[in-house]
Amino acid sequence: MGSWCQRFQAPSQSWLRPGWMPVLLVMIGSCLMYPVLRSIIGQIHTAVTGSYLPGTHSLAFINCPNEQLAKDIARGILEKKLAASVNIMPKSSSLYIWKGEIEESSEVLLVVKTMTAKIYELSGYVRLVHPFETPDFVTVPIDQGNPDYFKWIEEVLLEK
């Protein structure tokens, strides 16, 4: 049994040598920058070809407990330029399972139009300001739509 354990010892820590640190940082940075790079590539693609690159823009759906909080969150999203437009849908009934029990409540839905590159930051902002322990935050990429509308979203979100 001793020889079996020796075969499966932890690998050497050679990957931790100083020469690997820049490579590791570039890999991590690339992963973190992926949405931003995708957005830039999408803008270049649209400018050159005149066609829309699917997934460059997204919709986010966020449920809120009441209309006033929904307006406050929507206003914060727009002020921080995390989206170009937010629709506030009137009260709806929600049924869901929470901590093993079926719950029912009245909620207000935000429909957020943004660039896919902004989703990570938008999600962080919502988790910070939302009163729910686990905010209902769901996104979907947009495959098709009005190119002029997408251009407007980009102009709003990328202007200085």
C-alpha cells in the first residue's frame, strides 16, 4: 500500500515558480476581460460588416418586492451607466420554493437593456442594493433586433 500512496503524491509545485506568474496573470486577466473584449470585437464587426453580432447585448430580468424599490434600483442602474433602458412591469404574482416551502408574493419586474459586457458589473450592483437574500437576477443574450436600437444602447453606455 505504501507504493500506491507514493504514486499519487501531490504534484510538485513547479508551476509556482516566478516565471509562471506573468503567464498566470495573463490567463486570469484574459478571463476577466472576456466580456469587454467580446464587446469591442462586436462593435468592430458591426462597423465593418453592418450586421449585428448576436449576444453583444443582453436583457436582464430582476424581480423587486415593490414599485418604489424597483424605481430606485432602476435609477441607480441608469446613473451608473450599467444599462441604457429599464422597463418597470407592474405587479405580478410570484410562486417559488424558498427554504423548502412554497411561497407566494407580489413582485415588480425590471426588464433591463444593456450590453453583455456590463452584465457582471450590473449583477454586482443588484446584489449590493437589493433587499432579497438571493435576488432574482437572470440574463439572456439578444440574438436579433433593431441595429439602430443596439447602436443607441452602445452610445449611451460608452459615452464619457
